[in-house]
Amino acid sequence: MTFSVYIRPLALEDAQTSYLWRNDPQVWTFTNFKATQRITSKMETAWLQENLNKPDQSRFAICLKELDTYVGNIQLLDIRDKTAELHLFIGNRLYWGKGIGYQATMLILKYAFFYKELESLHLRVHPANVPALYIYEKAGFEITGEVDGLVKMKILKKNFINHGQLVK
């Protein structure tokens, strides 16, 4: 089944779902996040409350159009000087491998380049996270190096436009 997605601003109420993902070690296999204690709904709400309105961040929920279901997060962090760092995860493992990450990536790229008027985005991804590498390369990111055992990737607005990413 193919799903269509939309992104919307992350809300405090999303903590009622996302705290469950924070406690699923499989979701965090390829990241540096390692929970040192069980995350509660209250803890997740407090974390979101602290982070949602930071001026150098734009955080979004990834939702399925057909089911209006929240399945993951995508965000722009450390926004400054016309650039930002992209983070993506699908927290609901039922929707892994369904093309949702790619669709969400395309939506956030359009938001970043045309609404936020950024000129580039960068990210870091674990080299064994082949699905993520595929998503980012398909979206137009290029590998720029390695840092702390992670693959560094970058996309420029002009390359996103020039390579016809707007129609994919």
C-alpha cells in the first residue's frame, strides 16, 4: 500500500504518541540517542514544551493523509546563516519502508528552501542505515565526508531546483 503524507507543526499533544517511540531502542538503532531511563509522557511533554518554540528550530509531525495518523518527526535544527541540519525519523515501525521518509523529506526541503529561504541543508546518517542513505540520495543530497563515524550529506537549494526535485 502506498501512503501519502503531510507535515504539520509538532504540538504538545504529540508527546502522547512520541514518548512511546523514545522507549523503543529499535527506532534509535542508528542514532546517538540512547535513553538512560524510561521516558514518560510527562517527560516528553516537558521536553517538547522546552524545544517547540526555539527560533533556530522548525519541528514537524509526519502524518498519513489517508488515516490522519502521526507516524514520525522531521525537523530543521540549528537554523542560521541560510542553512540548517535536517533530522528525520519514522517512529511507528509499522510504516518503515513505505516511502514515507522520502515524501516527508521532499516536503521539508520545499519548506526549507521556499518558505524559510534557506540555501542549504546538511545531515549526518549512520553508514549502515541504508534506507536513510537511499532516501537522502534520491532527494538530491550528496555525500560530503564523514564525522564521528557518520556519513555527512548536504543539499543546496540551487541543486534541488536544477535537478528537477520539485516534480518527484
